Amino acid sequence: MDRISLGNEEFEGNNNAYVLDGGDGDALALVDTGIAMSDCRAQLRTGLAERGYEFADVDDIVLTHFHPDHAGLVGEIQAESDATVYVHEADAPLVAQDTDAVAAFDRQRRDVLEEWGLPDEPRSELLGFLEAVREIQGEGADVTSIADGDTVAVGGHTLEAVHTPGHTAGLCCLEIGEMPETTGGDEGVDGLEAFVGDAILPVYTPNVGGADVRVERPLEKYLTSLERIADREYDRVWPGHRDPIDDPTDRALTIRDHHRERTGNVLEVLTEHGPADPWTVSAHLFGDLEGIHILHGPGEAYAHLDHLRHEGIVALEDGEYRLVDPDADIAAVVSSTH
Ligand SMILES: [Zn+2]
Ligand SMILES: [Zn+2]
């Protein structure tokens, strides 16, 4: 297994595409593809060429989730190679760029901007940004849907889908099984490892709430996914951005703690300023926002407010969240069995 580091600056930046070839050149697979922009495309082509391959040689592509920085190039690689493309069934219609699914997604996103209380100016700035980045999503692909527990045999490896929703509805970690004698790359697999996409990242806390507005109860789902990752006790994982994570259990629990802290911050905002919509809470937490963060900031605030509402700590009235249980135990609300 081998990693091609891409130098893009969009979204979380520095995406990875992983190359699996089993060391024998018989079967070539990619895990994620990078964004559909010229520099990223050139880097991926060069990375493959250094390993003796071109796009046309790719037999299989497994995507961790639908986001354009992971799936952007999938359609054009498939057009050149006829590769089979695997992605979780919840994200599959968006990777396929199914007209109805894309229209429903856009509509739902507009609706939540209203619900979250975005004023006209940031809302039109965001919608303009989203329209401008539409082309980096690249072309749609013919997809083969996978579900939790499914295994795919690709690039001389067996990958098992471990569904970890939150950041997107269909995000999967791909657990690496059955290692061949030679791995064909410099970064061999040792012990129990997985590709994790944006389920956990080494530097950032992956966005929850804004990154996929289809996800219901996003924070609760994400906390469950973090717990699931911690429970697997991986020896090392390969994220969608930047360097491998050598203590994935610790990283998952650190992110959990970060959300616990943020829950406290959200409650402080409501205590100090009274009932507020997600946009107002976001402004207190994150200040002025630009580009995609105009979506991710209030989305993150919403994810926390929504979680607190289901726990009976805040109530939602006329679009504003009001604190009803000032003595709530945050650690118990944002918890895991660890
Ligand atoms: Zn993502
Ligand atoms: Zn990403």
C-alpha cells in the first residue's frame, strides 16, 4: 500500500489518494481520488506514473465518502479505465450525480440555511461559493453500492466497510485485511489498519452538521462512530488528509473530548446571551466566517444544539434554542463507554 500526497488547499487541504496493487501489478486499486482540479489531477497522474501506472490501469476505486476532495476525479478515471467504483449506499447517489439526489441535496441545504438563521448576506455569499466550486466535483461515476460489513477484494487486498456516519451519511472506514507477502509500497501495513477518510483527521476536527445536511442527529451519530473507531483499537489509520495517525484510539477520544468542550461552549453562549439560532451561536463561537465555513460554522453549532435538544437540555422555539436545564452534566451527554 502506498500513499500519493496531493497538494490541494481546498477544504481540509492536502488530500491523500492511496494506491493498492498487491505488489504483483495484477490488480490496481485507488482509495479516494482527490479533487477535480488541474494541479491535483497532474499530481495523481505523476504519482501513478512513478509507480508504473496510468489512469487507464485502475481496476477498482473505493471511496470513503462523496465529498469532492475525495471523489472529484473518480468519474474521469473511470471514463479512462472502466474501473469499478465502490462507495457506501448513502453517498452513492451523490457520487453518481443522480439528478434527483443532487437537486434534493441542494434544496435541503437551502432549507437548513433558513432554519439556522443565516442572514441574506452570508447566505448569498455561501451559495455563490458553492456554485463556484461545483466544477471541482468533477464528473459523476457509475457506482457499486456497499454497506456496513461488506468486503471488497481490490488491489490484492481485502477491504471491509465499517460505516462511520456523521461527517457524511455514508462515510466508511475501510479496514485492511489479508496482507500479501509484499505490499509494493514504502509504507507497509502493520497490524490492524484502516483507511478512515474524514472520520478522524490528524490535525482538524472533521466538520459535523454542515458537511452533509442530510445526516439526522449528526453529533450523536458521529460520537457513536468515534466510539466504534476507538473500539476497533486500530494500530494505525490512513486519513483522507495529511499523515497517518499512529494512535487512532487516542485521536478518536481526543476528538470526542473536543466535542464535549464545544458542547460546554455552546451552553455558555445560551447562558450569557439567551435563546439563539445556530447562526448566532456560531458567530459567538467562531466569529466572522468565509467560504465553506459559512456552512460549517452554523452546521457545527446546529449539531451541538440538536444533540442538546434531544437530551432535554435545550428547547427549540421559533427557530431559537433556549436553555432549559442549566445544571446538565455535559460529560454524560457527550460520552462514550471509554
Ligand atoms: Zn469530507
Ligand atoms: Zn476531506
